[in-house]
Amino acid sequence: AGVYLIFALVVLLFVQSQKREKMNRMEKEFYLVQAISSIYDVNLILYPKENTWEPVVETSQLKEIITGIKEADKMLTEFAQKLMLESARETFLEFTDLTTLSERMKERNFLGCTIEAITGKWYQMLLVSKKRDDENGQTSVLLLIRNVSEQKKKEMDYQEQLAFKQRKVRDQLIHSGNRRCLEDRFPSSNES
């Protein structure tokens, strides 16, 4: 009877350590999601194989649009229809296509995309691998979205300034080339 009691105690200690380890992993995951949520405006968990999703962080505007939609693909389509510029919808839907997601993320931990919304704001979107199955397929993925309008405006302003400088240099080269050509054809009277 004493051997059984010791065996039961060892099994109980093992089970408790496994539960504690699982709780520690869940706590780390919770804090990671909290940290990510502080940076991104929208944080959704997508389950590609089940075609479902759940919100972690969502804006009130997004909540109005997608609440009640159970299927992830329908939610993403509605999201694109209501919030994305028409010219960006196809890009967004290809980026979030759940049927090709596992293949596109086979060797990657995340995918990124920047898209303009109907409001004129720019958003960076990331699909981050959360959990994979035995065949390296995605069982859950985080869809993270944050406003990058300010950075995009700075980038576009910089590109515009660069283009202006390039045009200015080109115009100066053309102008000096035309002046040399005129001077060659019509030498000034001072040289005689």
C-alpha cells in the first residue's frame, strides 16, 4: 500500500508540474498579446482551417462592421468592402486569403502589407504565425493592423522632394547643354 501511495504522489506531482508549465506558457502568451495590442489598433486571431476568428482588440468602427459574422473569410470580405479603398481591396483579400495562407507562410513567421483605407489613412497589416500543425500548416494566425499614415506621409514627402531635386538637376543639365550648343553655334563677339 505504501508503494501505491508513493507512486500516486509522484504522478500527482508530475501532473501539477505539467499544469504549472502550461499556465506559465499561457501567461507569457497573454502578456505578449497585451504588448502587441498596445501597438496595433486591431488584433484578430484567425483560424484558417476552421474558417473562424475571434477579436483580441478591435476599434468601435470595426466592431460595428464585423460583429456577428462568424466565418473568417466573410468577415475579411466585409472588412475590405467597408474600410478599404476599392483599388486596395483585391490586394487585401489576396493578403488575407485563408486558403493559401499556410502555403505562403510555410517558411515564414509573418507576412506584411501596407494598404490605404477609404478614409485616406494608411495601415500596415501583419499576419503573424501563432500556432502550426504537424504538417507546418497554420492553425491560428494573428492579424495585426496599425495606422502608419504619418510614416507614409513622411515617405511620400521624401519621395516628392527627391523627385523635385532630380528634375532640378536634369533641368540644369539640359539648360547648360543647350547654352553650350548655342555658344558653339553662335560664338560671342567678345572672342573675336
